[in-house]
Amino acid sequence: MPEWLNALNPLHHTTSDNYTHFWQILFSTMLEGFWGRFFAFVFLLLSFWFGVRRRNVMVGIALFAISLVITIGSPLLHVVGLLW
């Protein structure tokens, strides 16, 4: 594997337990409840703004994907059992 690709791997810099703990804390505190809905709504509005109004489809798709991760991430982690 190329060296630059290894530099992008977060598990190259930290342990897998710390990495999992980071995502658990992020989804259990910031991306759930009011703030999760708020961020998902803002990213959804931005995706439509950039995708339709500014005609920058790639940025619109990226922002829509971020909105989906915020919306689906926490319930998915609950179902899998990774979030307490």
C-alpha cells in the first residue's frame, strides 16, 4: 500500500479502541437529539443550495452524504450494539 494512503488511515495514528470510543462519544452526544437534527437539516439545506442553486453537483452530493451519515449513523450504531 502506498505511504500516502497509510497516512490517511486513522488506525495508523491511534489504537482501534480509541478510534471506536471517539465515534461512540461523537454519535452519543453531538449527533443525537437536537444537535443531530440541526446539523442534518443544515447539511441538507446546503446540499440543495449547492446542488440546485449553485449547480455544483459534487459538493451537493457530498453534503447530502454527510447529512445521511448524521441521520442514519446513530440509529445504525444502536442496532449494531456499538452505541450504549
